Amino acid sequence: TLLSTGGFGNLPALHHEVVTSRLWISEARFAEALALGQVCPGPNGLWVVCLGTLLGGVQGGLLATLALCLPPLLVVPVEGAY
């Protein structure tokens, strides 16, 4: 999912991980996070922040935001070096 494009590139992997494998969240709550992400303004990938908030409250939302923003921010210096 790290190399996928678009806000929904990680959807199948996250669904499998948090709903099917680890049973951290129900199917309905996962769908709720996806719906909230669609209603919120901004890029499609922000639904992951809603999922993090539903899973871990404000701390989960902040960690999801960090996980969403960190990879692109790490690529910029590497790309600028070449």
C-alpha cells in the first residue's frame, strides 16, 4: 500500500488487517470511517484519520495523521538529493 496511488489504494489491506485479521473494529464502524472520510473536505485519504479516531480516540487520529503524512515527507528529501 505504500506504493499505491490515490486515497483508496490502502483500503483492501487496511480492511483485511483491522476488520478480518485483528478484529479491532466491526464492519459497520469501518464503513462509518469510510463514509465520514468522504463527507469531510480534503483528499480521499483522510478517511484513515477517521478510522484512527474511531479506533483510538484523539490519540489514534493523531497517530493516523502522522502515519499518513510521514512517508511523503520522507520521500521529498530523498528525491531532492537526486
